[in-house]
Amino acid sequence: MDYLPLFFDLRGQRVLVVGGGIVASRKIEHLLKAQAHVQVVSPELGAELTLLRDTGQLEHLAQAFEPQVLDGARLVVAATDHEAVNEAVSQAAQERGLWVNVVDDARRSSFIFPAIVDRSPMVIAIGTEGSSPTLARRVRTQIEMLLPERLGELAAFASRWRASAKAVFPALPDRLRFWDGFYASPVASQVLSGVLHGADSAMQQQLDAAQSAAATQLGEVYLIGVGPGDPDLLTIRAQQLLQQADVLLYDRLVPQVIIDRARRDAEKINVGKLPGNHEVTQAHINTLLLEHARRGLRVARVKGGDPFVFGRGGEELQLLRDAGIPVVVVPGITAALGAAASTGIPLTQRGVSQSVTFVTATGAQGDSLDWRALAGPLQTVVFYMGVGQLAEVVTQLLQHGLPATHPVALVERATWPDQRVLQGTLGGLLALAQGAVLQSPTLLVVGEVTALGLQAAVAGQQTIKSGGERA
């Protein structure tokens, strides 16, 4: 992030705008909404700014730019068609330690104007760090369509009740839970509809009811699957609950970009399981889940993929149910499905594969696998967490009937920006993987379908075939 978004209080502050045309007019419109004292330096004014001057909304200095006109200003905008003038304004402002924006010229600017969605007092600013103002405007248009017109009225209504809510709920988690409930309540819907009669009495009743319920309210736990890595694969429900949670317990392989989508004030605890230490770590996770939920907190147990596919979500669900703690399960895209989509490998296809099996070969679980069934024809088998057992997997599949020429693929960090695919045969798998220095998570896909894939693979993905050939 090269620019820090800020909201300036410009009420009554002197803001100098150099330029009297249409571009200057667009910036002045926002400055006047922010109640700034606007002075325009320009030999002439366009029709729009002339009207604002004549109605007393801005002050006009009818002259060419000179550095001394900056004295006493808090903010400066250069909006002329003359590059030399814009350069002079930028240099003079920065010499005086003033914030300056040169319109459509980030190099000469110390701040940039965002695209704005105005539902005052709710204001949303969208920026692209100067790289594409057009994109910022498109995003603004999309957000405009999503937000109710009276959202500002709802924000003002809630502001009047903040002190009352804080007095009733001095602890931040309790207060946040109340407000989360309020914004989904009939009272909020009433205000958004413009029906304010009776809203205050309904709000008081809601506050009283929440206070009574809080005395006996248990916390709750969200078992959230966040998919294989790409944050765009998060479900809407997962995003909503990440924003509600007071505490996050997240796995080692959950990307930071997904953790960053949680509430900023939430407590974030990395409980990633380390190889060879699973049992101790899971016991610790169970203790944390119960401890935080019994304190009345909302706890998000954040897992890569899906919580019920090799995620021990079932064990955690049973633990919490036995303790009487409410649980919400949010499914996620499991790694095999993410890998299939991002590599173009169909997990089933008519005449090639009529079934798909997800399996893990780690630890004691590998000894109990039905290898004869896994080596059967017309199927796809996806091995999770199998990189450390590749030699055993190859040996067992060959011994139970699969030919050495059977197609396979290793998909490393599926859906991540650095995804990599190694494509080859069962007999050459160990040699293929030996020099690859594979990272977690890596899936092994065994089946004829792997020879069909990669035609719809993501752009920029690295693919390595047997013999070291890169596609």
C-alpha cells in the first residue's frame, strides 16, 4: 500500500485551487461539500465556477499563480492545462510542507482524490493509487448500486444511540454483537425505509432485550472453510462471519490476505498443525475453542479447504455440541476441486473416469487404505497431504495393478498465484518430484483425466512435464 487513506476535516479551512475550468470545478464540488473555504486562483473562471463565485460559495483571485498565494493554505489543488504551472504549484506547495494534488499527475502529487460514494455521514472512498481513476469510478458505480440511499440516515440514527449502547455493554465484544444484530434487525429496516416514527422506542426495546439476553448468552463457534487459497473463492457467508468473529483460530496454510479480511480488532491466533505433532496441537485447539466460547465470544475456526474434508471439523463439531455451544459450519471449496478448476483437469469425464476418491495417506491412515480399490480402472484418486509418502503411494499402486504408464499430476499450491503443476506418469513420479522441491500444500492426482487437463489452466501457471519440459 503506497497511499494511506485518510479523511480530512476541512470545515472552514482554506483550500487553494489553481485553475478555473471544468477539471477544477469537479474537485471544488467535493471541497465545498466538505465545507472548506475555497479560493480559486485563475485569470478567468468557467461558467460553473463563475456561478459559485457570484453566489458567494468560493473566493476568486483573478491572477496568474504566484507562490506567495499559498501562504496560509491547508490544502492545494493544481487543475490547469499547463504543465509548467502545475509543476510550479507542486514544487511551491511541497517546499512549504503543504499537501498538494495535481489532477491526473500522481508523480507531482502528495495526495490523490479517491472516487467517492457519499451517503453522509457514511462516506466510502475508492482509490487505485493513481494507477487507474477510471477503474476506481467503475467500482464506485458498482458500490452505489449495492448501498441503500438512506444508509446515511441509518448511520446517523445509530450514532445517536452509541452512548446508550456503550453504557449497557461496556465490554467491546458484547457491544459489537449488539450492533451486528441491530443492523440486521427490523429497526434498521424501518429506518432504511424512511419510517422514523416509533424507531426510537423500538430501539430502546431492542437494547433492553439484548441486555437481558446477554446475562445468559453463550458464545458461538463458526467452523469456516476458506477454500484452497485464492481469496476470491471465499463464500459470502464466510466473509460475513469473519467480520463478526471476536477471535480467529486459523490454520498454518490459510493465506494472510484471508486473515486480513477479518475484523481488525479481532484476536488472531495461529494454531497451525506441525507434522508429527498433530495430537497435541488438536488438544490445544479444542481447549482454545471451549475457553473463548465459554467467555461469550464469537470464535471463528478458520480452515483451508472445507472443514469436513480432512479438516477434523467433525471432531470439533462434536466437541462443541457436547459442551452445549452453538456451532455454524460454513463449507469451503476443497483443494481437489480448486486444483481441478485452476488446472483444467476434470475429476470425472465420461468414458475416462466415472468416480473420484479423495484420500489421505499420512500416518497410520495410510496403512488402512484399500490399495486394490484405489488402483482400479476408470476412476480418479486425489491424495491429500501425500508428498512425504510419495514413494509408498507409488509402490502400493504399482503392486496393486496400475501400470507404470498411468498418468499422474502433482498440483502445488492450487489456486495460489505461484501454483505449479508437474505432469507425468506413475513410474516416473518420484524422479519428476525429486528435483522440484515441492511446497505445501501439494496434491497428487492419479488418473487418465490428468492427461486431459491444463488446456484451461490459469494464465502464468508453471507446468512441468516428465523429462523437465515446461509447457
